[in-house]
Amino acid sequence: MKKLGIIFAVFLICITASSQVLAVEFEASGTFYNIVQFLQHSQYQNNDDTNNFTVLQRFRSQIEIIANEMLSGMAYFEINHKWGQDPGGDKYGRNSGGDIGTDGVGVMTKRLFLHLNIPYSQFAIYAGLQGVTYPGTVAGSVIFDDDVAGILATYGHAKEFSGVLGWLRPFEVDTADEQPVTTHNNMDMFLLSLYFQPKHISVNPYFSYSPLGENVKFGSPNYTYDVGPSLGLDNNFVNVERTENADVFWAGIAVMGDYSDFKFMFDGIYGNLDANRAARRSGWFTAGKISYMFENVTAGILGWWASGDGSNAHVSGSGRMPFVTAGWLISNFGFDDTYANETGNRIADATGKIGAGVVLEDFNYVDWMTQELKVIGMWGTNSSSIVENGHLSNPTSKLAKYMTDKDFALEVNYEATIKLYEQLEVIPSVSYIHLDLDESTWGISNVQDCWRVALVTKFTY
């Protein structure tokens, strides 16, 4: 009997110890968006296939599984719907289940990663599917801003110095030109970012290198990413294709100064893609912003310049800086500063363009509402001869995305954020783009201005 008592006591101790080891904490948070959108001439032409009125919704939820202060994991999911539509017709995939019956399997894995703090050090490791944004102070990154598989090692020494070393795997493809491939089919990215913050200023130099396999190709019939690599890593010239492995390199710096009510921001980048001659691509990008905070509004001016294609670019290589994903947040209609799945990226990326604008932010004359107004003018830095002489492939699909030195665009954004409850906001917005293309260059006479009126409701928990 005594032995049985001892065995039972040991069993209880084991159960108690194991329950303590396995005890974890779950923290859930997320955002639910509803978007009502009126859209006109999204492709800048009378006969485009714009759906003038749509209702969309997006649900994002993240669950953090915390084992202890040193170890945690993150699972982040997304569901999208367009009311009345099931795009594939099979109730499966992105946006599925928006039609009658509302049955659809459309849960997407956005992020899934492990977070480990290294004991007795300032190092941390993030491994898995995660969100990564390259440095950028003016409006985020023009090189890379997306979810991706990879490993990041971070180091933080107080707030004056920190660093990031990363390896990312954006692509590993199985087919190219509709043929199976098993070699030269990867794209990797390596990042080193250093952050210094002395008094009133922060300086963030960074370097990135990417070996790009010749079989990693973009555009139909291969992987298509309209505002990403098909624009940023391929030159889009007629009869020009990468036929060898490429090396891509970026060196940049992001600077921000904060002196009481006055702020300034600067980004500078050089990028180079080394491949067979006509598929080469190299160029510069610089951007700056100055703002001053008054009592009820913050006023600022911004601008950027990015090198473009010369008249012989279809032979000697593009003069546009290479990039991976066009995630610049300079505006909410021409670029990528959207809340959820409302229409954006009508201009898509900043390369091959020069721009200047004025910004009025944080209008808050009443406690429950803030407003913002942006007016931005843009000109192309690409030689018009590239389009005139027929060297740009499928030019009508690249209106405003590719701008020549004879083209101009004007974008106006207005939005207000109305706080109904602590967790509920209503955001009305009006966005407009006027596109002035040189008719003799493009051979197009029916270019139309495009606009979007949207009402976004945002619930966070």
C-alpha cells in the first residue's frame, strides 16, 4: 500500500510539472474591414472593364502563442470577400464565398513564424512566414515590403543602435515557359541593416544582395505579379528576356530628423541587376519630406527623383532601379497606401518618375475626426523613344506605371478618419488621378482620368 502511495505521489508530481511546462498564453488581435467603393476608369480608358460599384470586406486575425518571455509563435490569417462574387466559381480560393450561400474556402495564411529571444543576449530570431519591409522613412520601402518566407536575426543595444541580418526566399519555381525546371529556379535575398539613433536623428544604412536564377521568370504564362517583380526585375522590352543567372544588389540609407515640431526624412538607394546585356537594370532613387506640426495640422512638402530608361535601354539595359514588390505608401490610389482590398496601385511604383507634392496631415479641429489631404504631381524620366519605337511590350497595360519624359500625372487624395468608438472607425475618402499622356508617343487618344470614392469601416480588437 505504501508503494502504491509513493507511485501515486510521483504520478501527481509529474502531471503537475508537465502542466507547468506546457502552459502557454494565447493573445488574439485583428482587424475587420468593410469597404464600399465607387470606381471609374481604373485603366485610364473608356472601354476598360472597371466595375463601378463594389462592396468588399477583409478580416485579418493574428494569434500569438506565448510560451514564456523568451519563446513565442505567431499565426496570422486573412479572409477576403467581394459581395456577390465567387471568382473561381468553385467556392475555393481568394475571394471565394461572396455570392449566394456564402460558402467558400478562402482562409489564407499571411504569416506563421517562431520568435526566439537568445538567453543572456540582445539577439532575437524570427523564422518562418513573416512580414518584412526594407528601410524607408519618407513612405516605406520602394524595394521590398511584403510577407515572405525567411529567417531574421535582430540585435538591439538600447535604442541608440540595432541591426538586422536576414535571409529571405521569395521564389522557388517549378515551371518556366510552361516547362518543368529543377535548377536555377530560386531567388534568395540577403539583408544587412544597421540602425543608429543619436540625439534628434536616426540613420539607417542597409545593403541587400539577391542571386536570381534564370528560370525564375515573371509574367504570363509564368508567375504573374502585376505590381511586383514583373515590373521591377524584368525590363518589359520587346524580345528581351533574362537568359542567365542574375545578381541583384542594393545599397541604401534612410535618415530621419526630429526637432520638436519640425521633421525631415530622406531616402537614397542605388540598385543594380546584372544579367545578359539588354536584361540588365540599374538606377537611382532619392526621396525627401519636410513637415512642420502646427496646433491643429501638420503641413509638409515631399518629392522624389528616380532614374529612367535612356533611348538605347532596349539594347544596353534599363536605367530604372530594380525592385521586388511595389509597396510604396506615398498615396492611397496611385500607390499602395490602402487599408484593405480597395483599388490602389494605379501608378504602382516610383521608378522612372520624378514627383513633388504638398501634404496636410492630422487635421483635428474636433476630437473625434482627423483629416488628410495630398496633392502630388509626377513626370516620367524614361525616354519617350522607348514607347514611340515600339520597344515597350504591351504598352496599354502599363499606362501610368511606365511614364516617359513627355507624360504627366496629378494625384489628389482626401480622407477623414471618424472615431465612433474606441475600436470602430469610419473612413471616407476621395481619390483622383489626372493622366496626361503624349498622344504622339503612345498613339492613344482616349485617355481618361480615373477616380475612386470609398467608405471604409475599420473594427479592431
